[in-house]
Amino acid sequence: MAASLPSSSLSPSDVLDFDFSRGIIRSKSGMRFFLNSSEAWIIMKEKMFESFSSGAASILFGIGSFYGEKAVEAAKNTNTDVANPVLVIRAAKKFGLQSGWGNITPRFERDELIVMVTDCCFCHNMKKRDEAVCYEFSGIISGALGKIMLALPPSNSPSKSSTISVKERKCKVLGDSVCEFSSVLPRMLVNEMRFNA
Ligand SMILES: [Zn+2]
């Protein structure tokens, strides 16, 4: 499923508002941002792995999940039909490119969502490891899918409250050229998605 690329002629001020007198950066949807280097994030992440071992994965997943939920809320605020995967894919790609997270290319294979990320910022220049480490991205995908499910009728279905599992099956720290995530979508989500853009 193809997603059109946003214009490469965008400048930062088309995406963010900078108030240098107050030290405040906001997105056009009003979310506050701050600039940080990928290197600083990676150092923090490596410290988390050292201190919390496998607990770090769950913290990073939680951070990502929050971001994923917020991204879907922001998409809804710009009147994106979040039940339409074509529009969600387009919005996700644009968000990734404009946020410096890398080039996100999602696709559907039967009931599975596959998300490939080229130049992922969450494992940038990280040392080789024997497990994938981009738990933030897994969380982002899971949080976004959960929020999309809540937007679909019937909203009171108890099955919607469970966390959607996402597996990172390729990662640059494993020696792969890209990071890639897969999630088997719940049947109701697949049934209720509208694939006609
Ligand atoms: Zn990765």
C-alpha cells in the first residue's frame, strides 16, 4: 500500500513554532517540544538497560505508547479519519519524517501490520546487541493502534482494553539494515478498517 511522501521543501517553521524569547517550541497542534540529540537519548537508554535490565524495555515501551496515543489524537484533531489505514499510514510517514524519527513505511499483509523504519533514531549508532532495542517504536505502534481501536464502534467492547502486542523482528543493533516491527491485528480492527482512501 503506497503512501505519498510529504513535500521535501518544508522548513522547520512550517511544522513548529519557535518562541526563542520564552524557550518554548510547539507543534502546530499545540504540543510542546524540546530538542535533544539522538546521542543523548541513546546514552540515557543504555544507562536504563544497565540499571533496570529487562525493566528498561517496559519503561521505553510505555513512553512510546503514550506518544503513539498522542499522535493519533493529533491526527484526529486535524480531521484525519483514523479508521482509514491509508490516511493513517500517510500521517505516520509524515510525522516520522518531520519529527526526525526516520522514514516509516507501514504495510499490511493479511491481518498483520508490518512497519519498516529506515534511519531509526532510537538505535542510532548504538552498539551491537543480541536483542532488538527499539521498544519506544514498538510502544508507539501499540499505543496508536489501541487508540484507533477505541475510535471504532462499538466503543464499549471489553476486548479493546488489552494492549496490542508488537514485535520488533529486525533492528540495526542486530546487524539488520532497517528496524522492522510486526503486529497481528485483532480481527475486529481489520474488519472495521476502511481501506478505500
Ligand atoms: Zn531498532
